Amino acid sequence: MDSIKTEECIAIDFGTSNTAVYTYKNGKYLNPVYTVENYYCIPSVAVVDKHSIIIPDIVNQTQVKNGFVYNVKRILGKVESQFEDSEIDERMFNSPLKFDEHQNPYFEVSYRVKKSKETRNVYPIEVVTEILKRCKEEADNLLDTSPEFRDCVMTIPNYFFDPSKKALKEAAKRA
């Protein structure tokens, strides 16, 4: 068996509140990737509006109002029947949790456009994809090779069942 030599790699620890990104280059870990104001984690939070899902640099409690979604990791890959005896509560996400015809959860996110209030439906996999895209962008700033030729390793929580793992892998592919 041939050994695989990786020159550059991205490692992602996808967390409920924050996501850490690490890089491996020339045999050394460049830990961790720093973002704005030297924070070493990317918030696992999204700001949603009519046209985009943005992962902010920093989140403080005064910002968390309309248009924010968080704790998406808790419901990634789950269906409505898995919520019946669960401690998961809609208030955990800052947006109403709804279910489509296939029992997949989505957020009904409210945001402001001028003086009116609008809503947009956003699926957890969409938010996770944007979080992972942000991780990739931050790591790309430190690495030299083309992203198509780079490896990535990601932690998968022990409590994730196959549907959640599959959804996380799909989000990673989309990113």
C-alpha cells in the first residue's frame, strides 16, 4: 500500500456555537486560523436576509435579533419525528422551526427590509454550507495550493447518527 503524503490540509471542528479551523502546511500545523480581531473561531451562526446567508466575524448578544439563526448543528439531518420526545425547543434557534412535506426542518427567518418585516425559509444544510464555505475561505488565505488539490478533515460529533453525518458531508461538498 502506498502512503499518502499531504502537503496542505484543512481541519475543521464544527461546533454548535463556534467552528474552529486549522491548517497543515509543509509538515507543520498552523493552529488555529485567526479571523477578525484575532478570534480563532468562526461563529456557527448565520445572518439571513432576502438574498444571502452571511456568517459574521463576531456575534454579541445585542446583535442577536431578527435574521439570526444559531444552533443548527442540533437539528442537522434530523426529521420531524425525531423531535417528539426531544428537549429541542424552537427558542434555541432564534427563528421559528417548521417542517416541510418530507418532515425536514427549516427555519422561518424574519428580517427587516426598511420598515417592513419579511421572512425567508432556510434549511439547516444551507446554513452549515455557508459556515463551511467561510472556514474554507479563511484557510485558503494561509495555504498556497489550489483548493481543488487540497485535503480536508472534519470532526463529526459522536452523537451524530447516519442522517446527520450524511447531511454534514453534503454540506461540505457544497462548500
